[in-house]
Amino acid sequence: MRDPNCIFCKIIAGELPARIVDEDERTVAFLDIAPATRGHTLVVTREHVADLLSVDREDLHAAIVASQRLAGRIKQRLGADGVNLVNSCGAAAWQTVFHFHIHVIPRYEGDPLRLPWIPAQGDADEIAAAAAQLAGA
Ligand code: AMP
Ligand code: ZN
């Protein structure tokens, strides 16, 4: 399925330009137009689905394997020191394009990116309460 108003569907269809760097049966990868660091790549599913919660499991598998493939190339060919995989699911989680994608972000020693949270000791009871809500099927 494709969405005629979706930027990523248009890129996949060749209707919008993009720097495509990898393709397989289920995914396409291209460079982000507003890169966090040099080589910032987006792995998108060929199928238009909004987000992590709606993506088909086989497509999700293909997207994570493609992300691993890109991470390896990013380290080898761009000389990155590390890689972050980022997925934003929902507007509250910073998602702006509602076609499932994984950001593959090269990391370089001394680059300006920072963790988006401040690590600090949590409340043990509250952690246990969250665990109780989340545990199980
Ligand atoms: P997110 O905010 O997680 O939904 O990620 C969407 C990403 O798509 C952002 O990092 C944008 O910079 C990127 N983006 C938007 N339009 C384009 C485009 N035409 N080509 C490449 N990347 C794009
Ligand atoms: Zn789409």
C-alpha cells in the first residue's frame, strides 16, 4: 500500500529525489535531508505503514537487518566511531513523517549529539510498579 500524500512513498516511487544507498525487497535506505551527522540514513519500509506499532513483522525484521547492514558500512566507509539506531513512534516521541522508518545515525568522537535524557537514579518503587504493569503478554 502507498499513501499519495506521503513523502517517503514518493521517494520510493521515484517521484521525489533522494540519495538512495541501499534497497531490498522490503526496504529502501536514503540519506536524511537534514542530517544529525554526516551519513545520517533512513531505512524505510516499501509498504506504507504509520509507525512501529503497525509495521508488519517481516518488514520490521527486514528494516532492522538493513539498519545493521548500513551501520557496518557507516563504520567501514565513513570512519564513524559508533552508530545510533533511532525510531520515533508517535508525535509525542518526535515522529514527523508517519511512514515507518529507522534512523541510522553515524557517531563520531566529539560530535555534538547528546543523550535526550539526563541519567539519574530512579525511584525503586515506581520502577517496580512500571515493571508490574509491563510484565507478561
Ligand atoms: P522522524 O522525525 O523520526 O519522523 O524522521 C523524519 C526524518 O525525515 C527527519 O529526520 C527529516 O529530516 C527527514 N526527511 C523529511 N523529508 C525528507 C526528504 N525529502 N528526504 C530525506 N529525508 C527527509
Ligand atoms: Zn508512505
